[in-house]
Amino acid sequence: QVQLVESGGGLVQAGGSLRLSCAASGSVFSIRAMGWYRQAPGKQRELVATISSSGGSTNYADSVKGRFTISRDNAKNTVYLQMNSLKPEDTAVYYCNGVLAGRPSWSWGQGTQVTVSS
């Protein structure tokens, strides 16, 4: 079982930036597509960005396209989410997970809280 540890969240003003990191244990990381998900209070968890196993292909939800960038370092078993031009509606707990057939692969980590003030 892969363990996931997210970090990098915090409180930021609208228009600001944050960079999230997710460290994964296990050798399967480098052969699995990865995704960043978020869950706002009272809402379902949503997938906001994905990256292929090699890092050569990325996809984004319309709500974050042009503002967020997902990347990965397979040598460090880590996936990143660079978030720019943050908006109050980006406030949520952010999680990473493997993505297989459109579904999360492993148990969830603790997530990292992102709060954007207006």
C-alpha cells in the first residue's frame, strides 16, 4: 500500500501563490498517473489536475486551467501543484492520489489545507 503525505498548504491572500507537495512511498509511484484533488466544505471531492506517469501529459479542470501547474519528480517520488492567482473559491483541503481508470488508487493521506482570503 502506498502512503501519501501532502504539505505546503496555508493561508494566502487572493492573487497569491502556493506550491503543494505530495510525497509517496513505494515503487509503484513512477508507473502511475497522479492527480491532485480538493474538497471544499460541504462539497464533494473533485479532481483538479492529473499528470501521466512520465510527466509528459497533464490535464486540468476548467476551474484551475491557466492558474495551476502539476509536475512530478519520479526520482523523489513526489508530485507538486503550483497554484498561482489563487481565488477564495480555491479554498479547500488538497489531496494527491494515484489515478487509474479515472479513479483514485490508494488510501487518502491527511491532505493539506489551503485557505484563500479575499
